[in-house]
Amino acid sequence: MAGRFLLLLHQIPPKPAYLRAKVLRRLSQVGALAIKNSAYLLPESDDTLEDFEWLRREIEQQGGGAWLFLVETIAGMSQEQIEEAFRQLHSAEFEMLLEQGRALLADAAAASDETFSAYRKLTKRSQELGRINFFENPQLSELEKLISEIDRRLHAAKVDKTQSTTEKLGGLWVTRRGVRVDRIASAWLIRRFIDPEATFRFINPANYAHQAGEIRFDMFEGEFTHRGEACTFEVLVSVNGLGSDPALAALGEIVHDIDLKDERYKREETAGVSRLLDGLCAQVSDDKLRLERGGLIFESLYKSFG
């Protein structure tokens, strides 16, 4: 990408009146750098070319003119100056987000609904800016580290709040319907080691509203769900003090590799267990029955490792 850029020149008609504001907003969204009135740069790539092409067509459809060029830096601005200009585009916003993040970090232990809402907004904006981080921006790196620490503290606080609930037998555990690998394994683990009298409810996330006393697992905003590079099964093992069991550790490695597909542990049993669970899910559509039959698979595996 070094030294090669896409240059968009445009001429916006006076009507419709909203078009100029719409074009400017879209240019900001794709991370374009204004080098002169009506002249914008993006680093050359397939994605940035598509962004400019869509914008060019829209301008032309509204009666304006737009021209797209592939250019290289020769004089006037060096490559380094252009890269720094791209970094400075959102510098003020990054400072504001970092300030918000530090305040959230201080409040993370409370794990309130307001804190989680602010955390989601901060994460969403960070991801949007990350997509147009064409040149390494130290502010983005700092923000991502801050968000990671907020996430860790929020989940730790949520788990602490949930501990008193999980110590009472017969909890209502909620997860997404259509259970597969991680949820089947996690449900077995819950009944086997954490809450033998647990009952399970399978929900559609689109119309689900959390109720007091429900313990969510392997779902968005769940008390027990993926954290960092750990799947839900691994998180449940860790926070419930079960990490010293080598058989559970082995199961965790199998579930991790099947669920996250990152081949971290590469255990020889993983492919076979994956095929068994695929067959189970193809044969059985009822979630309760999947847990029952899947539980037998994980119980047998646990015994074999034990």
C-alpha cells in the first residue's frame, strides 16, 4: 500500500441540498483524508476502491460529477506526512474515547447496566475506527488495551455477583436455542460439577429479556460466556475452581478447538468428538434431548480421561 493511493475528485450539485452533507458523512465513515476541497485520498486496496466506487456512483446518480484516480506521492506531501495526516484524522475523538474508557474502568467493579451499555458503545466505536486504521495508530492500540481491561473487570464483577446464585442448587440456566458443541459441553459441566439440580431454558436472543435469577451462559452479555480466547466451557471450569482436574482440562482443549476452530491444542480425539456431535445435532433437533445425549458423550469422555 505504501506510496499508492486512490484519489477521488467530486463536484456536488446544489440540489438535492442534503447530498453534500451525505457525501461528507460517508467520506468520514470510510476514513478518507481531505487534501483539498473536493479531493480525497484513501490507501489503495480492494476495500477502499469499493468504498470510493460506491460513493462515485451515488454522486453521479444525483447529477454530480466524480472522478477516481490511482496516484503516487511525488512532491508536496511525503508518504510519512500523509500517513501521519491519516493518524490525526480521528485524534481528538480517540482522546475523548480514551477518557471515557478510563472512567468506565474506574466504574467496572459495579458492573451496572449503565456501565455495560457505555462499554458496548465504546467497543462498537473502537471497532468502527479499527476498520479504517490504515496506518498503525498508537491511540487505537491504547484504546484496545483499555477496552480489554474493562472487559476483564466487568466479567469478573459479573461472575462475583453470580457466585452466590450458583451456590444455590436448582438454578435456571439460560442459553441460545439450537445448542451445539460449547453449550452442550457447558450444560453437562454445570449439571455434573456446579449445579446438579440445574434446569435449562433455550431462548431466541432476538426477543429475550433477562429475568432476575436467570444465569446466562454462552450468549451475549451472559454471566458465563467466551472471555478473551477461552470458550464458555473453559471459563466455567476456571471460575468454579475446577482447573486442577486433568480430565476436565482435556475436555476443555477438545471443546475449545471444535468451537473456536483455531487448532490450538490439536488433540487426536478432537476430530472424532466433532463428528459425533455433528451427527447428534443432525439427528436430534430438540435442545433438551441434545443435552441429554450429548451429556452421555461428555460423561464417557470424562471417564476415559479419568
